[in-house]
Amino acid sequence: MNSSPWDVVVVGAGIAGLTAAALAARAGKKVLLLEAHHQSGGCAGTFKRGSYTFDVGATQVAGLELGGSHQRIFSELAIELPQATPLDPGCVVDLNDGHEPIKLWRGAERWREERKRQFPGSEAFWQLCAAIHRSNWAFASRQPILPPRNSWDLGQLLKALGPGNLASGLFIGNSVADLLRLCGCAYNAKQQRLWQFLDLQLRLYSQEPAERTAALYGATVLNMAQEPLGLWHLQGSMQALSNALEGALAKHKAELRLRHRVERFRYQNGSWLISGEGPGGKQFECSSPQLVCSLPPQVLPKLLGEQLPPTYAKRLGEFAEPSGALVLYGAVDRACLPSDCPSHIQLNWQDPGSIFVSISCEGDGRAPEGQATVIASVFSPAKAWFELAPDAYEAKKIASQNGIEAALEKLLGIKQKDWLHRELSTPRGFAHWTGRPYGYVGGLGQRPNRFGPFGLASRTPLQGLWLCGDGIYPGEGTAGVSLSAEMAVKQLIASS
């Protein structure tokens, strides 16, 4: 007998948590969503500096097209999709090798011609990726449960399988690099640019290069920018996605409590007790028979303490450390930028590392007329930033910022005198903003032995505890974490 006023408590109001809470409420559950920050959004949130609005982490969205994950879920929630513009090209990749940058065109035929020109002799690889992607797309649309943990999960998985999955399943243990070699694109002088391009693109989504990215995951990532899918630029900011989902919470009578930092989970007498610190340092406690955690799985040992099963703790400890990020948030006059400047660019760069740059569009609400925000991010080992003494930390931060600014001068021609605003965030800043341990960005890394049936399940060994977010299938990005939330809620509803 449930004596709690809540049927479901969801922890973490990033896109995964917002989606899970809204879907559970839509199914008739009484839902409470707890968020430590003063706003929702998590890694897809925003912050302001004067007249500038900066996207904290994510700067582009997938899944808004007809049949895409966001479009389908928003339709189920009976809310409007936020206003967005398709990106064409989705990204421009500069390998910094003296050759013309690669443009990821939205149109399939235009992209085919681009890659034939940029990477001659590689078409068999692209065709194989496209075939695997079509199979993946059809499979995901049938809402499978991965990895399965009981007979009901297995039944849902088997119902989602089609003939194409049997064929693509042959590559379940392979990497993208294995696909390249199978198609005659071994790493050599002729195919060096192709491998460099793939390493840059895949690391954005999987945290791994081609040699360590699961083939089934990478094949879809490499088709995300093209129709009928596509990448999108939100009007206003990335916060528009969270605002829309907050509207779904209100519509379906779920409650969102901000500034409530969860510190402990305890299971007793058939219910989860969730405790932590609320506004003003006041302690709070609530309970529910069902608990959905959208936080990174690395926090579970701290939250669960001795209730965490030893074998599960061992599994969590076996995952490699995720990356952190260095992010430069800046603003310039638009006249300082190239006239044909795209919205998203990657640059192969040595120090502090390869850079992904997002530039606001005129009239998109992120900067005053005639100006633009420039966000440049670099993957960086996370824990090392927390081990530095104050002087060493500041020195490393300055050196990293200088390296990023040098890259932006090379890429976009932005000189020191052109900056109207600039600040650098390290993994320490990201940890403070999101509450993620060590400021980790992304999930657990999409290696072949961690993807799909080999990944971390949304169904945990503990009764009534479910996981969603970028550490759970199908992985990173707002579209991916939304699917993980949908999967967890589907299991939760079936078990109630």
C-alpha cells in the first residue's frame, strides 16, 4: 500500500529527467521532479551575461523531424515543439591540413557528392553505414528495451527486431574502424583524411575515436545531419526545449521543485526515501515506490551507500572515466566573422585539443543585432583539474584559454581586440553548474562492449529504481536521452 503522495519521484531535471517526469505524469502517475539547480535543462541549459545568452553544453538538437524522438514524444505529451531551423550544413569540419573543409550537407545527394570529392574510394563504407543506420532507425522506432533484464524486457526487445537487425547484428562487436577496414579503407596515406574526419565527428557523440566507437552506434551518428533526420538550431536558446517540457509537466500535473539537491536514496518498507538539501539549506525528505534517477550513474555509490549491491558497484567501477570539457564563452561583432561563417565548425587543433565551435545566428535571441556569441569547446581529462593547486589551476586555465583563442583566430580570424566578452569554464565550473561528478560531459563512451545489449540497463537490480540519461541506451544528445527516459518509463508503467 503506497502511503506516499507520489507514485514516482524523478531526480534531475535535465532533458532526460524532464521527459521521464512528463511521460509518467501523462500516464496518470503523480510525479515529483527534483532539481538541484535554480533552473531546468542540465547540460542543455543556458546562462546569461549581460545582453548575451550562452548555451551551457549542448548547442544543437536532433530528433525534431517528423518521426524523430522529440517530435514523437512531444506529440504524445500534446505540446508544441520549440521553434527551430534545420542546419545546412550541419557542421563544417576543418582538418587544418591545407585542404578545403568538409561540409556535412543536409541533402543526401549533396552530401554524397561532397564525400566522394573529399574521400575518394570510401563510398562502400558510407553505403554500409547507411544500411546499418536504416536498420537502427526502424529498430529504435519500435521502442525496444536494451539491455533486457527480465522476460518482459526481452519480449519488448524481440518484438522490435526486424530482418534488418539480424543482418546489422553481425557487426554488434565491431567498431567503426572495423567497418572501414572491411570496406577497403585501411588507415594509410590515401585514407588518412577520412580517418581524421571520423575521429573528430565520432568523438563529439561517443567520446571515442573510430577505433573504439561501436559500429552500430557510429553508423547512425554519421547519418544524423542528413535528411530525413537532421540537426536543428533552436530559436532563443537550448532552454526552449526545457521550457516546452516544463509546460508538459504543468499540463499533466507533475510538480517540479528547483533548488532541491538530493543527497541520499534509501529503500525501506517497499518505498524509496529521497533526502537532501532544499532552499536555504533546509533538509527535505520525500518518498515513493518508484524512483527514476537521471543523474550520471557514477553518483549511485554515494547516493545509495551500503544499499548498493557489491556486484553492481563493481560494474559501475569498471567503466572508464568520462571526459570533461573546456568551454570558451565569447561574443564579437558579426562583422569580425567570415561572411559565409557556418553555425557549427570543428577544427583539428593540437593545444589544448580539437575544437567544436558554435556561433549564434542573426536574430536567434542569443546576442544583440550585429553581434554573435561564439562558444568553443574542447574535451579534457576531468579529474586532473580538481587535483591542481590554486596557482597551477589558474596557470593551466590561462594557457588553455590562450590555446583556444589562437585556434579561433586561425579558424575565424578573431583577434584579441575583437572580443566583446570572453570567459573560460573548466570541468570545475561544469561540476558546479550541473552537479555532475568532476564535471563529466556525455555518457560512458559508446565502445562495442558498452553499447546496446552490453550497456548499463535502465532497470537496476534494486526494486523500483530506474535509470535514464546519457549513460543509458541509446546514449548522448537530447534525442538519445529522451529515448532512454521513454524506455525507463515504459518499464516502470509495466511493472506498476
